[in-house]
Amino acid sequence: MPIKKSAFKELRKSEKRRARNLAVKSTLKKAVKAVRKATAQKDKTKAAEGLKTVIPVIDRAARKGVIKRNTAARLKSKLHAAVRKLG
């Protein structure tokens, strides 16, 4: 445990940030998993709808610094390719 007052405040701040980041990551993973499941089942309409909802989630996570920009771009690219492959 921190001893100084400022260190204790930093600990509180980092715990809040961690909770926020975990929430964003969880939302992101669920959205991506839904699109991947739809592509695995070859459901084109569901995959396309899921893609429309997952893109802003990915962008938001990258903007907040939860994931890196290149990771977000790579993830969007792979999902687009998977949906495009369905026809």
C-alpha cells in the first residue's frame, strides 16, 4: 500500500482507469465475437449488421487508448475481409 497521499491518489486513479478499460475491452470482445460467429455460420446479413456496430466500438477503444491504432486498423481489416468473403 502507498504511504504518501499523492501515491494513494494515483492508486485510486489507476483502479478507476483499469475498471473503465476492462469495460471497454469486454464490450469490444463481445462485439467482435458476434461478427466472427456470424461469419462462421455464413450468415451474411447478421455479419454485415454486426460489422456496422463493431467498427465504432473498435474506433472508440483505439481513441481511448485501450487498444493501439494499428491493432484497431488490423482488426477492422480482418473483419471486413471475412464479411466480404461471404459474398
